[in-house]
Amino acid sequence: MLTRVWAGIGTGLLVMALAGGTAAAQQGGKAKQPTTPPNPRNVSPLNPEDQKPKGPPEVGPYVRLVSPKNQTLSVRLVVNSDAPTQKTTIRDPFTGKSVDMPSVTPFEFETLAVVWPLVPGTASSELDLTAVRGELKLNDVVVSDSPQVLKGYAGGTLLARWDAGARAQQTVCRQVELRVEIPMRCSRTEFDERGAAEVAWPTGPWPADAQSVMKPQLYLETWVDDEGRVRALDDKPLKELVAGWLKDAGIGEAKSVPPVHLAKVITGRVWGAVQPSGEGLSFKRTGELAGVIVQPAAETLTTGRGSEHDMAVALAAALRSTGLPTRLVAGWDVSDGGDKFLSNKKQNKLHTWVEFCLFDEAKNTVNWVPVDVGAMRRSTTKPPALTRTWRYFGTHPDLDAITPFALHMHPPTDVMSYGWPGFWGWFVTPKPPKAAEQAISFVATQTPVKPGDRNKKKKDE
């Protein structure tokens, strides 16, 4: 069924998109054919004991958390209804010189809802949902400080929602500001690759969260075309590339080797195939972060060039194309690539990596395994032998200083934003402004460890 949703673009254009995914703003992209993730195989168990209903899987033993730290990520989002394309020319009567200034263009609305993602947990983090705080301001006035928490999205993603306005009442607004504080516990990870390599593909269905992440996702399997419509990407070029990689590695079918081995082969090929190029970030004229610039996975892999964000997108798409549940993770990085936290805020940065699902069906356990191909590429241009353990493949020494906050580039629901994706979105009635600018800033700080956390830390270590 087709659903009408709207996507805004920084140039001021409103366009209709095909939903079933999300509506978002994007420059470029071509309409291509849909991707259909493979369904898990259903094989009747031979052992009568296996026929007994099993509960939800427990956390597996293959990814160990060490050196946990409590952190709070502070997010500030500002949306102005004026845009660079809307300017007023002001002439100095004394000098005769003219200068273009941004136009102040307030917009009217009846209802407005802003959403920001919350991630209950990743391979390295655990959210303290009860301590999340946030407030929504219109024209510097707080209108909401009690968000709703929306559930049921891919991978367990939650969306915090703040509302303003009322139907049949007009509110005039020039600036919308959202501030969110997200406390979490972040840890380094150590990977038991030898044990994990013995875990085979499940013969039955994957766990619910793993199944949910395989739904087509914007900027992985779907894109926004030149007309602003959300379309499925043609998956053929990517699948042909991956098939060629597996053939070179002596692998006939993806599921003929354990998931860990498959993930390592594909990670190595992405690692060696892409030359990092650019930051992959969009900035306002004031220097503020406005969004993430990404390109389709097949383009990154065929051209051999892309940002670290493009590399993560390409790896996620490649792994998902084989039927291995994989999710993209975005976080704010205050590490220096070692064991220290940075004091120089200029070096703090947006970071993306992937996690694939390792489901031990026999033991009914699940681990999400972190893979940071961007960090791998920074360490060396040539992947080591597959028989060696790889830094940043499962084992990641810096994740205690990286605060994950999203499993997507754009929220997995029918909301809109402006320019390049920036993790947030809004609903506006009767219609959103045609043009606006978004600016996003992050600050991550360590928070004191509570007595109960100290006991848990000793147990973890």
C-alpha cells in the first residue's frame, strides 16, 4: 500500500515519497530496483528437546565488556525556518555597498512533533532510559519537557517525541530548539573469535531484533531520487561484487561458512577496496554540523572512494545482502584512537560502524559483534591474513569513549528533515516550512560511577 509522506529539501522543495520506509531529504540518488532480504530457513528439529518452546535469547559469551564508563551525551538540535536561498539585500546608504543577509521567515503551524532516537543497547552500551531528559523550545520558550517514548522500531530503536501546538490554533514560529541528555554505560569490547567461529547459521528464525533490522532501511537499501521520492536501490551491482569476493575466497554460497568467517571476508574486502576521501559531513555557513553526506554502497565500492561513513554504509549493506542481520550504528567519539579521552573538543567527531548478529541457536544466546572498518582503514591500508585476529573486528579498545545514539541515518518512520540526514525528524501540520536549516551539536561527558556500578564493574572485569 502506498502512503503519502513528505520530504523537505534545503532548497525549499516539498516532494512526495513512497513510504513503507521513511521520508527524508537528500540530494542526488537514482531510482533503482528493490532489494528483498532473504527469509530465514525453517528446518524441523530432529531432537524432541529442541521442539520445546524457547524464551528470548540471553546475551552470549562471545563479546565481553571491559572497563565500563558512565557517560552522558548532550544533544542540541536547532531548526531555523530561514535558509541560505532566502536572502534580503541591504544597502549601506553611506558607502553604497550592498550585502545579502538571511531572511527571517517565521512559519505557522497547528501541531508540531520532533523525534530523536534512543538506543536501548548496542554491543558496547546500555541506555539508562529512566534518566533521559529533554526539552523542546519554540522561540526560546520551553513548550515541552516530557517526551513520549515510542517503541516498535527496527533493532529495538526507541523514538523520543516532543509535541507542541494544538489543532485549530495557529502558532507562529521562527526557531525550534531541542535539547536532550542521554545517560548510558559504555564499555570496551573483547571478542572470543575462536569460540564465535564455531557458531553456525541458525536453522530456524533469527531473534526478533535481528529479523527487524533486515527491513529495507533508508540510505542502505532505499534512497531518495532526484525528484525526492524514496525508492529502492538496485541491489544487483552490490550482490555481484559480494559474490565475486566470496568466489575469490573459495566460498560458493554465503551460508556455507560460519557467519563470523563470512563477515571477516567481506570486511576485509571493503577495508582494502576503499580509499577514505573527505569527512562525509555537511556544515552550515556558520560552521555548525548540518548532517551526514552519504552515497550508495555500490557507488562507494565501485569507485573505491568514500568517507568513513560511506565505508560503514557499504559494509552494512554488503553484509545484509548475504542475509546476515547487520545494523549501522552512529555515535559521538571523544577518544583519541587509544585509551585516553580528548580534552580538545575540535577533535570530537561523529563516528559510524556496524554490528552483525551472532545467534548461537543451540545455546539460545545472541551477541551483536562490532566491526569498525573506518578505524581498521586508518590503522593500515592492507588487511592482515584472515587467520589473525583483527583490532576493531569484535575487539574494540575505544568503545568506552564512544556514545552510540542511533541505528540509522534518518528515523525509521514517516518524518522529514532538511538537507542531508541528521538522525532527527519532525511532523508538522497543516504543512512544514518549505525551507529551513538544521544544526546539530554533541557533547559527551563522563559521569560519576555509582556504588552499584562499581560492584557491577568488578563483576564485568
